[in-house]
Amino acid sequence: MKKTEIPEVLLSSGHKMPLIGMGTVAVPLPPPETLVPVFINAIESGYRHFDSAALYGSEESLGQAVAEALDRGLLSSREDLSITSKLWCPDAHRDLVLPALKKSLQRLRLEYVDLYLIHMPARVKQEVEGLNFSEEDLLPFDIKGTWEAMEECSRLGLCKSIGVSNFSSKKISQLLEHATISPAVNQIVTGGNECGMATEKIGRIMQRERNSRECMVSFGSQWSFLGFSCSDGESNS
């Protein structure tokens, strides 16, 4: 079978990212004995970009699949893959970013991720699990301190590129006021979802900064982010 060549984009960080990737979120989350073969089959089919997150609960299965694919010779090296993970809201604090990334790396069985994103411009109490939070669980989000910690993760070599997810144009502008390393990616949901409303304005800002938008499209299911929107409305201000 002829190898499928997937085009890549050069990020502002200087690293390349495949333009087509596989998401690893599912509700409910299948058990590892189901997920691991799915990821291995994806690698055999030519996928080289996998999007994971601490929130998804799929990092361990993805890490196991990558390890098995390397053992079976389906990949020549770890460098063949582009792995994304994301910082979830309870850890969106200057002192918690690095420990959170180290935990993700442990689950993924990796020494680094190719892209690490702030999953959402919000912080919630540590005891909150998943998306089960209310307005009372919200804490002040220190965008400057959190991003400085993301930059430190990059300097330590634990992630090749850093970026954001679900950030409005207003939030991106606020972040850029403090950033010494600009976000390489803003991952947003698009296609039949209200989060697509602001993509044009977000795109203009990202283009001005020579950064990239990464659009997540759902096939066969509906995405929902409780209480937040990627538009420029009050919910993401």
C-alpha cells in the first residue's frame, strides 16, 4: 500500500505540524482494550498527529499505543509523531502548569509533547472533576502567570510548541501583551457550532502574529463546552 503523505504547516515556533490529525476524546470514554487498537490502526493508516488532553482521559491509552507501534516497527522513531496535550482548568495557575505537564508526559510515556495548549481561558477549584463545575467553582484566571509557566515548559524542552485553545480574540490580545513566546496555535471548534462564530476575527489576529489556527471538526457527534464560548461575548471575557 502506498504511504499516505499528509501535508504539514510550519508553526511560528519553527516546528512542523501535520495538517490532519486524530482527536482522542470520546464520551463515554472506551476502555484501553478498545482505544489502544484504534490508535494503532490509525498509525498504520498514516495518522501522525494525535490530539489529546488531560481532560479527555485518553493519554494513557495513546501512550500505550505509541509504545506498541514503536515496538512493532510501525514507526521508525518517536519523532515521526506529533502529539498534542492540554492543560485543564484546575491546573491553570503559574505553580501548577509544570507539574500538570509532567503528569501528562508520564501518562503518555513520553519525554516531551510536540504541542501543549491551555485548554480553556479559565481556572476552577482543584477538587473539580472534568466539566462538572458551576460558576461558584470558578477562580480568577491569571493569564500572565499561567502563560509564563507555559513558556518555562517550552524552555525546559518538555514541549516543542505552546499555544491555546478556545481563546477569543480578546483573550489572545490580552495574552500577547505579556508573552515573550507567542502562542503557536489557537485550537478552536468549527462546523455547526457557535464556537465558529469568531473564527474570522481570531484568524486575523493569529495571522498578524504569524501563528496558526487549528480547527477541530466533529464527525458523528456534537461538541459541547459547558459555560464557555469561543465568541467575543461575555462568557470568554
